[in-house]
Amino acid sequence: MSVAAQENWSIQPVVTDLDTPWAVAPMPDGAVLITEKDGRLLLQRDGARHEVAGVPAVETGGQGGLLDITLARDFDQSRTLFLTYARKQGSGSGTALASARLSDDGQRLEDLTELFAMKPGSSGGRHFGSRVVEAADGRLFMTIGERGDRPAAQDLSRHNGSIIRINRDGSVPDDNPFVGQAGALPEIWSYGHRNPQGAGLGLDGDLWVSEHGAKGGDEVNHLRKGANYGWPVISYGRHYSGAKIGEGTAKAGMEQPAYYWDPSIAPSGLMVYSGALDADLRGDIFVGSLKFDYISRLSGDPLQEVAQIKVPETARVRDIVEGPDGAIWFISVGKGTVYRMTPEK
């Protein structure tokens, strides 16, 4: 299948002059929330911007910091949002998830509650993940990288390299796959992940994630309950040294990616489009590339990259989400800007 190098999109800057923006959350009233990795949460409405007070304390070493933001499905009524971030854990740090209420005037977070923190024991500044997605049933999925500790991604007694699933109050759903299994952490939904930095719900409610491989082998995965996605036993990439990874590209009991890139594109945010503004795009997956400065559009079964949206605005795309009106919002770290994109028919 041929890949279109360019498509017709209208792209407008919405928020500019940002410092390492990581995630964007368009609000129903037209305002927008943005996280910056150094720990700032910003709200912009009608061109006026302010910093929101009350964010959790974050560890900002390496790839850590204030990371994802997602509005609750009932945000209109509850004003609830979810944040992921790197937090200090003894001499190391780990990925955590909190909920909070945005005050009515948008100036501060109230009732900040840590819902989850990965099991301590990791150090270094790599591979925190992390995205948070609320499923239709209100359960929360969060992605966690293996923190640079490759074997930990196969160890169910650790959260490294896993997707976790919890209730909105932080408790563990009874139907999680490893509940009651000796030596396994009950929050784990799937494992064998390297560094999943993109996540979004498909139109059928299933979770899709994009994750960084090593040298080659970046993946899009269609998640199944309890499944093992293979890292570091199988991979389509190689170590940065050029050495072979694990046992090859396939092994019984380990999932194959729905799609992979070689060479690596450094995928970050992922969104499955509803088709609200273009029915032809319904169900297509959009993934931002940090390395090659484009947005990948994937479609079909089997999944294929069918287009690359590559324009000056797509410099290091970190996050990509669908707004309330069907517009596609994305962050360009290279431009320090949040853009709003709509298809031109």
C-alpha cells in the first residue's frame, strides 16, 4: 500500500511559546489545558493564559516530569481530571497517577489524590511511559515504561513495562487478569512493553498503544487482557549497539504488534479518530513521530501506514488527541506550540 506524503489539512496554532509541552486536553468550553514537563499545568482561554496551582510534586530528571493529562468523561459535571507524572521514590523515581478537580474559575486543582504509584525500585531517568485513558466503563488505563530495566518487563511482581488498569478511586477491578495470582501485581492488565508513550481507545472500546522500540521495532499494539507483548524477549528492532535483541521476532505465548516501524520513528501520542469531521477517517489511528517530524495515519486490517502528515508544524509531535468538536489537536515540541487540525474536504 502506498503512503501519501501529504494530505489536505487546515492547521492553526492555538497555544504558543511553550516550554517542553507534553500533553494537551481541549475542554468542552473551548479552553485548553497543557502540561509542561518541568511541572507546570497551563490553562488558556480566549488567548489569555495562566498557570494552574496545586499540581503534584514531580521528579524532572531525564524523561520524567509532569506528563499526561486526561479529562474525565463526566468533566462537564465533575470537573475531574487525571494526571500522570514521575514522582520521587526513595533514591529513585517511578510513574504515578493522580486525580483532581479543576476549580470552577480554573485557577487551581482541588482534592488532589494519588490513585496509583508503580512499585518502587527503579532508578535513572528513562522510560516512564506514560498515558492515562478512561475507558467507557470508567476504569483507567495507564502505560508504564520498563524504566530502562529490560528484564523487569517480563516480571509480573513489578509494574515496569506494563499497562495497568484501576478504578477511578484507585482500587483494583475484580476482573483484572492477575488478581489472586501469587507473585503478580493485581493492577497489571498487560505486560512485556518497552516504553508506551501513546494510548487511545478504539471505536469498539479496546485500547491501542504506541511504544518505542530500540533501534527499529517501534510498535502499535492492540491490547488484550493479560497478554504478553514480548519485550525484551522478542522485537523487530536491535539494540543501539547493533546487537540482536532476545530470541528473534516471534515466540509462542507472546503477541505480535499490529504494526511496527523500522527504522524507528520515535512514536509518542496515539489517537483513534471518531470520524466526526470526515467519515472516511473513521477508525483511523494517528500517531505522532518525535524523530521524523510527522503524524502517521494508519488504517486497514492488517494495519498499514497510509499517510504521513509532514509539514513545518509537525516538528517533534508529542501528543495528539481529538477535541470535543472532532478537531485533532497536537503538540509540536519542536515549535513549542499546540495546534488544531481539521481535514479540508
